[in-house]
Amino acid sequence: MQTATKTVLVGLSAAQLRAWVSETFGEPAYRGTQLAKWIYQKAVTTFEQMSDLPAALRARLQEVAVISPNTISVIQRSRDGTVKSLLRLADENEVECVLLPYDDRVSVCLSTQVGCAMGCRFCATAQGGYTRNLTASEIVDQLLHLQRLSERRISHVVLMGMGEPLLNLENVVASLRLIHDEVGIGYRRITISTVGIVPKIYALAEYDLPITLAISLHAPDDETRSKIMPVNRKWGVDALIQAARDYFEKTKRRVTFEYLLLREVNDTPWHAQELARKLRGVPCLVNLIPFNYVPTPEHFQRPEMARVQRFRQILEQAGIEVTQRVERGHDIDAACGQLRGKHRGKPIPLALQPR
């Protein structure tokens, strides 16, 4: 990747960096290995910090290369420790990424596109539309920026931020290889989330990466799902669940079905019973997510806890394994797309204001 005048190093593997330093400077290849360690494992921001490189080489690197052209323009810190950042890219577009520290791990949520074209009715990102795919460099760079904000080592990655990862599959897979090979985070600690692009689920399975696939299901029937997720008009619930079965057969990795609970939309006992029926025999986990409020034309609301508990009880009684997402960052616009929309100065239309 190039800026107008300099080579961008984030996004190059250790092997590529070894070749680059040899061709560009005539340096021994091991200098590229040193570069990779400073960039990906120590997440430095300047060549001056690379203390085991000769001063002359650091000066020459400064002339022809940049570690990253991207900068953090906004940081929000929640009372619960969540940190949400807005990353400004070289072309002035912005994407969100989130640091999520827990007692037993440190996770990050990364974006894969500037905006999103999927149009899910409950999503803040969808309201801003789609601009472009992110490069592998831009995806990995979000992780590196967040690592600098964390006192602990990042251990888990979810591609569940802005955008549909499977519509940027080549760059996403390239970024996962960098995260695994160079940053050192195992594939089994990486999750990709999709709204359900069925052909791309089969394409992802062919890579045979031992990652976790999370499918945003959000309804067990086509009528309900099509109202809140336009993608369902092309690939319906039955086709999506069959793709999950086939994904397991190919990879031996069970799928997680994300289920966003919207009050009196998809959270009734009938929806729970139908979901249990459709998932019977599918190697999967259902992750329940009570709606994190975002202004929407439909004025979606969060269900009361009793409704959430009843929904979960029905699934568990049917033998479905269920978890409920630990909710973080309500006080800092934790839902994807909220921070970007605010920072760009886009007012929330009157029709979308909370009632």
C-alpha cells in the first residue's frame, strides 16, 4: 500500500518486509523481521522507537515509509472500561473500532467497510450508507491503534463493527492472516459476523480457517426477518440455516447465531418456539442480544428483562445452548455507527428522535 509518496508498512507481512528492506535499502533480510515485530507485536508509532535498528536505517525509513497514515480522531471511554475510537483514514473517511476489556480477556471489535450496504433497519451504520471496502492494512491498523490504548494484551478479535465482512472477503482473510501470523492472536480467538450472505459463507468455508462464524439471524421466519433485514429477501432463513449446517460439515466449527431482541417484533414466545424448531439438530450456539437503543424509523425498543428471560427459557427447554451478550458501553454510543454519525455532524432527523 502506498500513500502519495511513501510506502505504508502496516499490511505487509514479515516475509514481505524482509524482501522490501533488501530491495529498497540493501539491508539483510532479518531487518524486515525486526520491523514486523516492532509494528505488529509492539505496536509502535514511530521508527525512532525501533531501538535495535541502526540510526541510519531509521532515518532512511522515515524518508520513504510510514508505519500507518491513519489517526484516531475521537476516543470515548465508558465507565465499564470500554473504549470506542473513531479512526480517520488517509482518504478522510472514518471507521469505528472498540476495545472491550473483560476480567479474563481483552477483545476488540473491528470494522471491515466504511459504512454498510445491507440496510438492516435496527442498525446505526446502515443509516449512513456504504462508501467502500477497507483494505487488510486498514483492518489490522484498527487493532494496533486499540492495542496502544490497552494496558493488557489484546487476546480476542471480532469483525462485528461497521460493514459486512463477507462482502470484503479477500481483504478480511488477508487481515486475519496478519493478525494470526504477525500479531500472534490464534484463529480460534477470532470471530467473523455476517448478516447471511449465503454464497460467501460457502466461500469462507473453503479457506478452512478455524475461526468462529457468527450469523446475525434475528428472526426465525422469513416474514419477520425480511422486514428488519432486507438481505433475507435474497437468502431466506431456511437457506441460511442450511448454509450453517454445511459450514459445520466442512470446518467442524459450530456456528453462533446472533439474535437481537426487539420488543414485540421478534421476542414473543412464538418466535422462540419457531427458532428452537428451526435450529433443532444444528450444531450451534444462540447468543441473545437485547436491543441497544439506536434511533430508527420504526422506533424499535428494548424488551423488558422478563421477556428476555422467557425467550431464553423456551430455547433452553428445547435443548438449544444459549448465551446472553454481556452489554458494554451504553454510555458512549456503543452501537456501531453512532459515534461516526455524531462526529460527522449529521443531525438525527426529527422522525428518528426517541418518542
